Amino acid sequence: EALELRLAPYPRRSDSLCNIAGALQTRFDQSGRHEDLEEAISLYREGLELLPASHPDRSTFLNNMANALRTLFERSGRHTDMEEVISLHREALQLRPPPHPLRSSFLNNIAVALERVFGQSGRHEDLEEAISLHREALELLPALHPLRSSYLNNLAAAFSTRFEQSGKHEDLEEAISLHREALERRPAPHSLRSDSLCNIACALVTRFQQSYQHEDLEEAISLHREALELRAAPHPDRSTSLNDIANSLRVRFAQSGRHEDLEEAISLHRETLELRAVPHPFRPTALNNIAAALLTRFEEFGRHEDLEEAILFLQDALGLLAPGHPLTCSCSTQLGTMSMTAYTHFNDSGDLQSAMDAFRKAVACETAPTSQRFRAAREWARHADSSHDSALDAYQAAIELLPRLAMLSLDLSSRQQALTSGTDGLARAAAACAIESGQFERAVELLEEGRAVFWSQALQLRTPMTALRKVAPGLEETLRDISLELEQGSLRDVSRGMSDNSQRRMSMEREAVRLRRLNDKWLATVEDVRQLKGFEDFLRPRQISTLLGAAVEGPVVILNAGKARCAALILTSLSGIQHVPLPLTFADVTALVDLMRIATAPGHRDPSHSASIRLHVDGLLQQILPPTILQLMRQSLESRYMTQVQPNHEYNDFQMVLAVLWESVVRPVFHSLGLEVCCVILPLFPYTQGYPYLQKSDTLSNLWWCPTGPFTFLPIHAAGMYNAGEPQCVSDYVVSSYTPTITALLSNVPISDPFKMMVVIEPNTPGQSGLPYTVDELQRIESHVPEKDLIKFNSANVEEVISCIPTISIAHFACHGHQHPENPLESSLMLHDGPLKVSQIMMQPTPNAQLAFLGACQTAMGDKALPDEAIHLASTLLFSGFQGVIATMWSISDEDGPKVADAFYEYLYRMKPSTVAGTFQPNTREAARALHVAVDKLRSEGVSFKRWVPFIHMGR
């Protein structure tokens, strides 16, 4: 009636529009009548049209209309509604600058809206901005403000959501802390106390699933039950409490096996379902949860009706979800798992096809978090491998998601952590699947795309774009600017502590938002470039036609360690790809690695478990060696033992490992490469009759080993039969190098002008054992390298060395090295004033870099959890721009450093001019051959395997 009396252009008509819209919203909240909500939104729109931008009530209208649209979105799921909601909230916020008393409320509203959008789109920048705005809103509220508990709760919920995405433990701990603070501010009979009880309980269940502290789970169930008592029927949130208790009981059943927990969980899930009748927005979630509980009971008791009902519930849930809804991913994944369970029990091919279709649908859900889609792809691949023709599609989908898991906007440590979440072995399994189907070229491409993801992303940011600059200079400049910011941003400090103030935390969160937007802009710009003619494959994974170019100077041998089968893939410039099956299982290769670690351990301790490992490897020798050769080998070892007071397990272990590698890996590869094999009878060893010996050559060709998985920890270059008749080993036939990826061999060696070599020695590093022979090492280098080309550091500091890296062509380090087992990016070279870390080296441009010589301990020892990511000191320098690296697989003897360096540089500088004034640059492409000569000289002195085997060459 008031509205009818205030016809336009009555100045207070907007007040009446606002009042009646608010009343309609309230009635909608009570009755759920959709017409009331639509009319309220219409009235808000009319009111906004009447209010100029400067009107003091405009911000209120904007805020109210945004809230009404958010409610509509929660009912309809229309993404466009939320986009308008955020736009309205942002405009309202601009009208309430600091120190407006209601600014915190508007910040909170935008943050809540952004979380809703994130739930639909999965865009990480929305969640990061929501956290930043929630924290800013909380900062503006006085300590005793009545809304502070709600803001604490909202911020905690956002942290919980981010934990689900990233797995960062700090996020979960902060969420629990904030929830507890909110609960303290909501004592009984506070109307929102039940919300806080539920929130803490859910976070505690999540923490239990990470740490398995039973106190967390018991407290969670107790808090959930307390919340349920406060939500007696007909409380609108009763179904939420029922659902939460049921989920907690299922978790406890999984730990304790108490059947009453599972039965109560199913009963509570059914009650939840009754309270969430169509069109309740959370009915699909309820259907998904009860399906999971029924599957658990089927697996426990084998009742077929439970499995059938679970599948029907999931199908109903998917039928209720709007196209593209994020829940589609988890529901479809679970449906795929259940359909596979049905296929296993009933052997109905229809169930198998249903499972594959469900997994495919889950992976295709682009609004779901990448981590969920990746898990779905892994499950799809696991179930499809050897049972369905979609297996390679599944592996391809999983591998394509890896760069999104470790996106460029993350800091280095977070990217590395993201790649530990079930990614290791993926590329190897994919390649094994492709090999099984005879698709050898695709196997190589999958290995290349799915391994060293960390480095391939880093290299994208350093990709030369000269060709693009000529065609589209604007796009080239944009990519160059973004790449610089992303690379610098990835090196930021994101460590958090309890002592951090809110300003630091808000600053970190704003930076995370900025970098995520930059990441999106990078991806969008790359897509723009791919629309240009001739740039369709810009920054895409290398195709086999390009990868074969890596074999121009010699074969590249990929050693794939699949879980069920091992194989070699040989790349040659003329023959393409050759497949060589290897008579080893994954368990066999792992046993070789274990024995190798025992042999190279300090002091060579002989732990009790080593006996079973030796037994395993000895069994391999019995399988692969002719009895006469095996007998000869054992006789040689026994005769060696006769002259020793104590058996030399180290020597024996090396013999066994290297013999297995020779017979099971190297000989099959050499045979496939066409090296001549002749059957001979050695005069002194009649047992060898009929045993094929490779024909040695005076000219040794180059060969690159590209090991995967556990093969990366084995010295393939030293494989051989050293005590069975005529000794033969890899170095008799080829000059070996290693490469972490095929792509690493495709870059060109820069021509340095002027040429400079940096030598860093550390004879007395504080806190480390002395390395007195490094002084001799420097003197040996000085005898070969002209003084004018040398930059020398004796007891250098980190900053001095870092400042030189961008200008040098060769870097030589003679110092201690440290491999960090938990975080390989913290691995370092130990200098006089502290560690020179992997992450610091990565920051430096290396335009002239040709060769790095790392005469330090364990510089080529990778991460046990991620062997295919090649995150160690040697690979860091390789991927940072150095074309080749001399490194060590384990600790070396101090006295051997000068000997190897002397022979190495003598070979490299053998062609230098005799006059001081002459200019000369060594051909670093001969580094592998120079090391071959140097190690051969060291070996000729009769030193142990442990001393000469660790030296390796990587790259060109």
C-alpha cells in the first residue's frame, strides 16, 4: 500500500521497494515460494535504477540484491547469478571505503560469495581471494563484536576448503584453531553454538584421517552428538548433523571394525535422506554418502542388495545434478568404483563399460578440483589397465592434469609437494600400458610428458620466443612479463608460523591471489598464441618426431620400470624406436637398489635385512647366468674371501648388482643395437664354452641412458661381468651419459664470449669434515686452464658464487654436498658461510652455461619419493641451463677428486694452444668422453668399485 502511494518519481519510493523486497525475502525463507524470491529481486533492481551512484542507500540496495541473488543461485545453480552477486558486492564495497563501520560486513559478503563460486567453478583464485577478504573483515571487527564468531567461522571454513585442495597441514591447523575460538564465543544457549560444534568436529575428523590420532575422532563424534541434541526436529540443519555423525561413524568403523558403527551410520544416512527430499539442494550429497556406506557393508558382508541399492542411489544423485556441477566428479568416481566392484563379482561386461563411462565423466568435470579429477583419472587407469581399451585415454587424462596439480603460481616447495600426491609411477605405468599394446612411440611421449613435470614447467617460463616476437610482438612481451613474475613469485617465502601477524598473512594471501590470476593469464595467452598459424603446438609436449632428434649423436636408451614389467625403449636417429623386453620385475629392480644402498653405506654396515636382499639378487643371477659362468663367478669371489680376515660384502654386493644389470639390461640393449656377439672359449676358462662375449671396438660411440623409477638409483654405466672369465663391462663398448628427460638433450650449446670458468673449493667448511685434497684439485685445474679464464674461490661465500653463475661457462665445485631427503629443493652445496641451495641456483639466469663439475657428495642422488622428477643438484644445474654436468651418485673419496679432475681437464684441454695469448674454448661436448678417460685411469689403480663407480656425466 505504501508503494502504491509512492509512485515514481516520489523521492522515497526506493525505501518502500527495499522494505517490501525484504519482506518477500523473509516470506521466501519461511515458505520456500520461488515467486517471492523472484519478485524481491525485481523490486531491488527497480530500486537500484532510482538511486544515483552517490546515494547513501545505494550500497544497502546492492548488498541486499546480491544476497537475494545468492539465495536464488543456491536453489537454481545458475553460475551467471553468482557472477552478478560478486559484481554487486564489489560495487557496494567501493561505496563503503575505510573507515566505514559496515565495511567488514561487505568484505565478508564478497568472501562468502567467492567461496560459492569456487564451489562451482573450482577456480583457485576465488578461494584465495575469499580467504584474504575474510581475514581483512575479521581484522576490522573489535574483539567483542557480536559478529566476530561468525567471521571466525567463515575464515576457518575457507581454510578447511583450501586444505582439501592443497593438503597443506597449516591450513587445517589454523581452521581448527579458528573454529575453537568461535565456539568459545558461542556458549550455551547461543543460537549458533551447534554450527561451531559441527565445524570443529568435521575438521577434527579430517585431521584424524591425516594423523590417525584417535582422540581427534572420539572428540569429533562427541561434538557431533552434542550438536544433534541442539538441532531437534524440525531444526533446518538437523539433516546436516545426522549426515556428519554418520560420516564420522563410517570413519571409525574403517579403523575399529565395529559393526554397530556401520549400522548406525547407514540408519542416520537414511534419516538424512528423508529430511532432504527433492528439491533439497543437498540431496545429491546425501545420496552419495549413503551409497558409500552401503558399499562398505557390501564389502564387509557381501550382500548383493547393498551394492545394487548403492549404485541406484548414485545414479539418482547424478540425475539431480545440473550439468557441470562439481559434485559430478566425486559421484561419478564413486559410481565407477562401485560398477567395477559389481564387474569383479558378477563378470558382467555391462558393469565394466558403466565403470569406464563413469570415470570418464568424472575426469571431464572441469568445475571439480584438479586433485579430485586426478584421483578419478588414476582410478580409471588402474581399473582399465589390461581390462579395457580406454586405458591409454585414462593415463593420458591423468598425465595432462599433472601441470594443473603443480601450477606455476605455486611456490617451488608447494609444486614439489603437489607432485608427491600419488603421481610417482604414473608415466611409467602409462608407458608400460602403451608398450603392451605395441604403441612404442606413444610410450615415449607419455614418459616424456609425465616425468620431470616440475622441470618442464620451469623451462616453459624460460622458453626463447624469438619466432613469436617476429609474428606477434605484443603476445611475446606479455608472456615474457608474466613468466618473469611467475618465476620470481615461485621463489617467495610462504612459511607460516603462529607468531605471524595478520598483516603478513593477508599480504601472503593477496600475493597468492595475484599469482593465480597471473597463472590464468599465462594459460590464456598461450592459447592465444596457439591460434596463430605455425604456432599450433606452442609449448605443448614434444612429439616423437622432435624427440628422435635427441639421438643424432648416439642412441638414447629409456629404461622403464613398470610395476608388472620392465622394458627398454631405444631411440636412434635412423631406426626410430626399438623395444627390448627386460627379464626384470619392479621388485627385482628395487632389490638391486636396496643392495646398492647397502654396498655404498658409510662403513658398509651389514644390517640383518641385507641377507634376504642378497638372496633375492643371487636368485636373479641363477636365473640369468649359465651354470658354468655362475660357478666361475662364485669361485672367483670365494678365492678372494680366502685371502681376507673378514668377508668383503661391499665387493660381493657390487659384483652381484653389476652382473645382474649387465645380463638383464645392458646385454639385451647392446644386442638390439647390433653390437657383434661372438661365442668364444677362453684358454684359461674352459667353463665359458658357448657363452656369448660382445666384440670390443677401438672406437667407442656415445650412448645416453634415460632411467626411470628405481633404475635412476642404479649405476647402469658400470654394469659388467668382472669375475667370470674375460671381464667385460659397459665402458668397454660405449661412452655413457645420463639424461633425466629426452628434451634435456635437445638444446644447443651456447658459445661463450668471453669464456670463463669458476672453481670453488672448500677445504675447511665449518661444521663439516675437512677436504684437504681440494687444494690439490685446484692446483691440478690451474695446470690445464689458462689463468685469464679462471675465477677462483677458496672458502667462498654464497653471495659471491651466486653473482658469478650468470657469467660463467664452466662451474667446478669441490666441496661437501647435502641431499635433503624430505625437501630436495633444500639440497645444497656446502660453502664456507652456509649452503648454496637448489632453490637459489634455480633463480639465476645462465646464458653462457656449458658445463658444471660437481666434485661433491651425492650430487646426483634424487628423491626416493619422486625418482622421476629428478630433483637433485645435478639436474638443477642441467635444467637451469648448463648443457652437461659431472656428478656423483654417492660420497666419493677426498683423494680421488684431484685425480679425476686432473685427467678430465687434461683431456678437455689437450688441444689448447701453447702460447698464453692464444684463445681457446674447450669442447664441452667431449665432457662425457673426458670423464670416461679420467675414471678409466682411476680404475686402473685398482681402487674399489665404491670409489670409481659413482662418477657420472649427465646431459650433452
